[in-house]
Amino acid sequence: MVLRLTEEPIITLSAERANNKKVTVIRGADKLMIDLQDLLRYLKTKLAASGAVHESKLGIGNEVMVQGKHIETVKKIFAEEFSLPDKQIKVVDKIGEPKKRKGKKKH
């Protein structure tokens, strides 16, 4: 597959949704002329995960969301399957250390 490279990288990020659910979000793939529905179908098969294509909450086009934290696997897929150079893939991991619960201290 031949991709049209742009100055803007594909942004792959992981985030937490409600109830501590983790998701991987891919933004900017449509700028490289990748059909997002085909990409989603491919990722769902490779990752054995559910997902969806929807409009970005930031208003910057559409994004692909896949359930689970798969940022490294998605980066590898873009590098190997789509021959995308590393400089075109930006990884943002918004899932950090477990959050500490606030509450009464036990004595």
C-alpha cells in the first residue's frame, strides 16, 4: 500500500474511559488516505478487540478507537504493514500509574 506522507504524524494514544476502561485512539490516519473502516476491520482482527470509527471530540476529523491498551502493537502494525516511518507516528500514553484513592486513613 502506498501512503501519502504529510507533515503531521499519525497520533496513537491510549486513554482511560469511564470505569477504568482503557482504549487506544488513532488520529490522523485519514490524512494518509487510509480508509478508516478498513483500518478498523484490520485492527479488530489483529488485536481481537472491539472498536469504532467516530468523529474526534477535538473537531480534527475522524478517529479510530479500539478497546484495550495496544499502542505499541498499533505502532508496529503501521511500521510493518503500512511502511510508515517512525517519525510519522507519535505515541501519547495517557494511562499512568494507578490513581490513589482518597479516603480515610486507617490507623
